[in-house]
Amino acid sequence: MIAANAPTTPILNATVPDIFISEFLPNPAGSDNELEFIEIFNNENYPVDLTGWQLDDEEGGSKPYTIDGIIIKPNEYLAFFRPQTKIALNNNQDSVRLFTPDNQLIDQTNYDKTQEGFSYVKDPDDDWQQSPTPTPNEINVLPAIAEMPTGSTSTPELGKILGAENITDSKESQTTPFFQSTNKLQHLIAIALVSVLIIIVILVKLTNRNKK
């Protein structure tokens, strides 16, 4: 996992809606001109008119994009793609910033490394992670397997993920009747062999009597 630098969010007036950058894709697997995007999330329980809000990259980079006539719904993820914003995110080092209509910087994150096709997503702890599954306009998808602690030799409990516990139980339920059937068969064969031996002994005795 390659994380972006911690966002720097200035303290704001309590009346400013809780809207923040939730995901961005600086190095898509394909055309940067078409597929780059910056996504924001409305963490309020009411819609917010985004008219006058601005998205931007680092100072001195692309021209800021001013949002006009767009309302973001409660708990909505809203992505703005490069053809719309004209914001070109660098593949090596850049920033992503969000401003209110009165030019207050309310969210910013800086990054210095990217992987092609990986987006930066904000996790529930407000940390940035790179995800191989960009999800513009949708809930973020975090990496499937978290990093293992240094020196750890344990592996993920794949049994719980794949349902191996149920598979094991299923095998046990099938194995027991099989062995029970095998034991019964062996028992019948033993009885048959004993019976054959008894018959042979009787025939031998009868044969000896006839000879006398």
C-alpha cells in the first residue's frame, strides 16, 4: 500500500457543510485526458448546492474548476472527470484541493507516487490508500488484503472467506457413512470366508467316511 500524505484541513466555521475529497485517479489505465477524476463526498444528511465550490490541483498547476449549478445529495459520492474540470493531475507529484465559494481551503491531500490504474481512496480512518478498483460516483473499494504486520508469518483466514469450514463439515459428514459401509462389507466377507471354511471341513470329513 502506498499512502498519500495526510490531508491538511483548516478549521472552518461550523456552518460549512462536511464535504471532502473521497477519491481521485491521477494515473488511469488508459487515457489520462479522459479518465482522470476527482471525487467528493457529502457527509451531511441534507443536499448541498455546490455552486461556487472549487476543485484544484497544486498551486501554480491547472486552473481551478468552479462548480456551477450542481447539487450533491446526502451521503452522495460525486466524481468530476478531467474533460469537465480541465484539471490535469500529475503521475508523480501533485495535490488535490477543495475550496468553498468564499475561497476557504477545506480539504487537501498531497501525493508523490502513483500506480497505473490505481486510485487514491479515503478509508474510514481518514487515511489514504491506493485501490486497484476505481469507483467514481460510488462507495470506495479498499484493497482486498491488508498489509501484514512486520515479521508476521500468519496468513489470512481464507477458510472464513471461502467457506472452507462448511466444506470441512461436509466432508466429515460424507466420510463417516463411507467408513461405516466399508466396515460392514469387511464383516460380511469375513463371515462368508468362515462359512466356506466350515463347508470345506464338512466335505473333507464326509469324503473320508466314504473311503472307509
